[in-house]
Amino acid sequence: MISDTLDFFESRRALIARSIEALVPASGAMRGPLERIAEFCGRGKMIRGCLVFLGADSARGRSAAADEGAATTDIGLAAAAMELFQAGLLAHDDIMDRDELRRGAPTIHARYAMEARSRSETTDEALHVGESLAICLGDLCYFEGFAALTRALNGNPRYGEIVGLCASGLGEVAVAQMTDVAWGAGSAEVPEEEILAMYRGKTAHYSFSLPLAVGALAAAGGAAHGVGADIVGRLYELGEKLGVLFQIRDDELGLFGSPESTGKAPGSDLREGKKTLFRSRLLAASPAEEAPRLRALFGGEVETSAKDIDYIRSLSERLGVARSIAEMSRRAGDEARGIVRALPDLAPDTRSVLEGLVEYVTRRER
Amino acid sequence: MISDTLDFFESRRALIARSIEALVPASGAMRGPLERIAEFCGRGKMIRGCLVFLGADSARGRSAAADEGAATTDIGLAAAAMELFQAGLLAHDDIMDRDELRRGAPTIHARYAMEARSRSETTDEALHVGESLAICLGDLCYFEGFAALTRALNGNPRYGEIVGLCASGLGEVAVAQMTDVAWGAGSAEVPEEEILAMYRGKTAHYSFSLPLAVGALAAAGGAAHGVGADIVGRLYELGEKLGVLFQIRDDELGLFGSPESTGKAPGSDLREGKKTLFRSRLLAASPAEEAPRLRALFGGEVETSAKDIDYIRSLSERLGVARSIAEMSRRAGDEARGIVRALPDLAPDTRSVLEGLVEYVTRRER
């Protein structure tokens, strides 16, 4: 049930926020940067961190009590590590995409730049200082993430496996991001299979498979029984399906979502020339006479109006693109539900949260 | 003997280069970025990687044979990890400092920008693409570093301690770098004790204490006997002294070194307004009538000529600043030699390399 999933996320989100806040020291040079990181993480949905709890519950066959104490235990800290990694990637991403707004507030570099400007730097110099500090803050997020993992799990028999998974999952994202930058810079269209590989590398493996697997492996140390490769493998596969569902929805929200609920500037995906599956299929299906308008819109060459968005929507419906992507989403959803159904030894509440998760990633509004 | 140290560095450097090259896959999306990283690392001095070998030899009481096989063993891979971390920090640093030249070749972002420009991007857009790709490549260096550590040492009883040390050492550098950016942006002078704290955080702990300690801890798993906290602690302290010596020499080279041997643009430290100990003491000691010229030079407001550099040199000698810093360097050198003397169970060749290391960091020309 989707409401079970949302309740689960809400309670775990509060635990993770406390885990991250507990990392902020009372004084010293680390305090300022870590306060800023904790504040930034606190404004996020923390899906990845919540998935660590869900992976752990799935592997243990029982739901951990969402009590106060869990905030600083192994699972809470491992979840915090995932959110720190994510914060680092976003801090860097927003520099590359020149985004000024994230989670309904100024991005990390934009805020540092504003502060530098208020110290009477020139606009250009302030932007450079803002970007420089955001690069460092992102780096710090990664290092604090690995430090948190170590505090959480050093001694856990699967600790090395977990660090290795995180390092290689993050490496996959970094390379996918480089491809994304190259795509953004180039004007050539990208084949659909490359877009889908990007969805797997940048979203599915990193955002879904990794935290589910980390949670399952982390639980191996806490529970009396070990966790088999089987359950980790199945959760990893579930993550791939969820990632595709999530990304398809993300692309929809990036085009048609309301800025109030997504916290992003309207049409920002268009402005960035983002190479989405939707764009690829729409451009491929469109008749020649629509091409100039579509290319101008998707190339980010024009200011996007509500009328343009309506035009894209109705064209995608008329050409069957909306339907073909909805069909792809439906199939991935069925496969995900099939994997959840086949997971052994799930507690009933964990099963319900997993089922609701499939609905959530398909239909979320932000 | 300094020649023993240089021989040691040269042989270990070749091993580390092979360890890093072995990380480049034969194909796939990772190949291009990792080739570039290996090429970049290969042009470095690899002091940090060599110190991992030296820390291991110091802890084991014997020198490992510098044979081919060691390139892919635990110590070789741990050394490679240190060089990957360093490559990531440098890729990001050069963006912040707007440096175009590093190790005698274009910096990572400058090279990516050149390539983007050759694909007929505008200059501004090419620079942004270059910086974006260099941010990603730096991130990838960190993640590959932790992945290499895991491959090298997962199973080593001290593995968790090593990952934790690396994460916190790198975190310390990231925060020090933020302070450095803030100092560069501000025009206020910085108290000497804060400069020395920066030297410890950004250079001594990270560049010397950390790799020596990592090597000693890594050797604990390979050797029959364990490695006590004592030897790790002493190497850590030795690293602090070496770091101060290194940084003092670095500041000298940044001002007076020849661009041919340092591979840096002449006067780049002046242009960046770097807050060094030398600068701090010289400004404090100078009579009022020299202040305008000095401030213009150290503020990076003027193009620096050879005459300006001579002026700074002779002023620093006349005012006793050169002598006071040489004295500080001499004291740190004596303390470092004292620590080496007191290290127990050193093999004679390892002792000679450590003694030569103290000389090397004090006198190196690049």
C-alpha cells in the first residue's frame, strides 16, 4: 500500500536526519560545512537512505522498530552515508547544470555565491568562489559518507563488500554523469539503448539497487543469521526495475510537473537539453513539419511557455509516444511486483511497504 | 642518504604506475576516464604512494622486494589508492585556482576545455564543459581510490581502520581547502597559527602522516606479526614534521622556483594571493614604506617580473624573514631525524631511506 510506504519513509527520514545531525561537531573547522550539509540533506526526500532500512528489513525478515535509538545505530548511519553521497553528487551536479534552485531553496553553489557577493565580491568572482566552495563541500560529503559507513559497519563481516559496492556504484554514476555532460554539450541525438544504459547507471544501480543491497548486507552483521547472496541479488534486480520506473516518472515531472511541487525551475530539463527517453521517442516519431519547433524547444533555445508544454503533451499523445512509454512503465512495474512477490520470508509490513514503493516511484508528484 | 630515498621513490613509483594502469579496463565507459587518470597520475612524483611502501617497510622491519609482482599486491594497490585520491584533489584544486598548467602539461579541466573548443563550442561554454568533466573525473578518482583500497585490503584485519583514516584525512583536506578558498577571496591577513594549522591539515596529515600510517596498517595483514599502535603513532608524528618541512619548501618553490622544474606558471602563488607563512612574516616585518609594493605583489594585482622576485628575496633576507623560516625548518628537520632515530626494528636500508626523506623534503627542486 502506498500509504504504508509513505509512513515508512516519513519515520525513517526522521531517523536519518537525526543520524546526519549527530555528525555535526559542536565546534571546529568542520562545524560550518557539516551544518550546511545536514541542512541540505534535511530538505531532501531521503529515498536512498530509507531504502537502506527497507533492504535491511527485507533481509532480516522483520521490521526494525522505528525507535529513537536506531538513529545512531549501524543501519541509521549507513542510511546517512547514502544521503551524504547523494548530497555530494547534487552539489556537483548543480554546478554543472547551472541550477540555482534545488529542493525549493538556493543550490549549494548559488548560496555560497550569494554570500560572497554580499562580501562585495564582483559577480563573476563571487560565482567562482561559490562554485569552488561547492566543489569542496561535495568532496567533503563523499569523505564523510565513507567515514560514516566505517563508523557504522567496521566489524560487520560484510563491511568490505559494502564499501566496495558503494565505491563502484558511485564510480558508475560519475562516469554516467560525464556522458551526460558530453550529451548536453553535443547536439546529436543519442540512441535509445544508450539512454537506457544511462538510466541504469545513473539512477537504477546507484539510487535503488545500491541502498537496498547495502541495507541487506548491513543487516547480515546485526542479525543472528547471515544474509545469502540470493536476497542481495534479488533486491539488486528489484532496484533496476524501480530505477527505470523512477526515471520515466522523473522525465515526466521534469517536463510536466509543477514547479511548486518539484522545487525545480519550470522547463529546466528542456533548457538543459536533457536527453530523455521521452525526447528521443518523440523526436523519432514526429513528422518533419514539427521538427523545427520541437528541436528549438528541446534544444533549450527558446523560453518555454505553458503553451509549449501543452503542445509537447498533445503531440506525444497524438503520436502514441505517451502510450508507448506508459506501456514500458507498466511492464517494469509488473516485473518489480513479481520480484517482490517471490521474495522469501518477508514480514507482512515489509511486503506492503515494498509493494507501495512500486506504486510510489511510478506516480510520485515530486 | 638522499640518493637512497630517490632510488626508493623511483622503483616504487614504477610499481605504483603499473598498479594504476592495471585498473584501466580494456573497454567500456570507464576506459576513457581511467586512461586519463592513469596518464595524469603517471606524470606525478607519487610521493604519497611511495610513503605507503615506506610505512609498510618501517612497520615490518624489512624492505619488501621491489619486484614486478608487488605492483598488484596489497601495498601496491593501497599506494595506488593514495595517488588516486591525490589526483582527484588536484583535478578539483586546479579548477578553483584557475591553473592551466600542472606537472608540465595542461590541467585536467584545461585539457577537456581545449577538446570542447575544438568541437567548436564557444570559449565560455567550452570552459564550463571542461570544468564539469574535471569535477566528475575528480569524483571518479575518489571512488576508484576507495575501490582500490577495498580490493587491496578487504580481509586485512586493519582494513576498516585504514578506510576510516583515509576518509577523515581527506575530509580534513576538503575543509582546509574551503578555508584556503575563503582566504584567497578575502583580503585580510591571516594569523600565523591559522596558517600553521592549514599546513598540518592540508599537507602534513594528509600527504605524509596518512600514507605512512596506511602503509604500516596495511603491512599488519601481510606480515606474520601484527603492527602496534606505537609504530603507527610515531610514523604519524614523523609525517607532521615532514609536512611542515615540505610546505615551507613548497612556498619557497612557489615564489623562487624555476617554472621549468616545478611545472607551474611563474609567480602563480603570488597571482593567487596564497596566504603562506613566508608572506605573513614578510608583511609583518616590513617597514611601512615597502607595504604598497608588497601588497600589490602579494595581492596578485600586478604582473610579476624577475625583478619583483629579486626584490622580495632581498627584502626577506634583509629583514631576517628568510633566516627565521630557515630556523623553523631546521628545527622541524631535527625533530624528524630524532623520531627516525628512535624508531625500533628498522632495517638499515629503510632507515637510510627515511633519513634521506627528511633531506629530500627540505631541499627538493620540484
